[in-house]
Amino acid sequence: MTAIKELTMAASVGKNFANVYVSEAFEEVDRTVVTVFFESGGIEYKHFTFVLGKGKTRVTLTDLGAGKYNCYAIQFGPDEEKIESKISFEISEFDNVDTGLDLESIKDALEDIKKVL
């Protein structure tokens, strides 16, 4: 039973969604269990649990609210060998919000003011 050194995870985060990727630590993966918690005030609240079958390495989370999320993965290999990992990510309530302001022109105006002063 050959396991790599560690189970790794990565998250690709958007405005209100995230894709969580889990590596395959075993040559033969039986299943991977990914549990997602929402964290608020230092307390974790269970959000979802996913069981990924052989060859599945991604969990897509949609309609997420702003805040911090912790994802725990347990991957099972042959003979119920297991390896664990954790990743955290945040959804900002300000990401991709159209303020109606042209930030580049504001930056240019501030540079012009700086030159005059």
C-alpha cells in the first residue's frame, strides 16, 4: 500500500462559490470524504459532507455566503488505510462587487494631486 507523503488540497474561490480539489494520495483510492464547515466566532458549523468515489477529486460548492469555510478530507485506500488533510478559504462580501467607480481614473487623479502638492 503506497501513499504519497501527504494528502493535499487546493481551493479555487469565486464570488459565491468554490471548487475544492483533493489529491489522490493512494495508488488505489477507495473513497474520499470531504466535510465542509462554516466558521463564525471561532465555532464551526457543519455545512456539507461529500463522499467522492474512485477517480473523483473535486467538490463544487455553490451559493456560499460571505465568511470563512474549513474543509476536511479523509481519503481511504486499500485495507481502510486513511490519510487526512484540511484547507480553509474565505468568501468576501466585497469580491466582484460593482461599485460603479472607475478605480483606475481615481488612481490617476490621486497621482495628479500628489504631483501638485
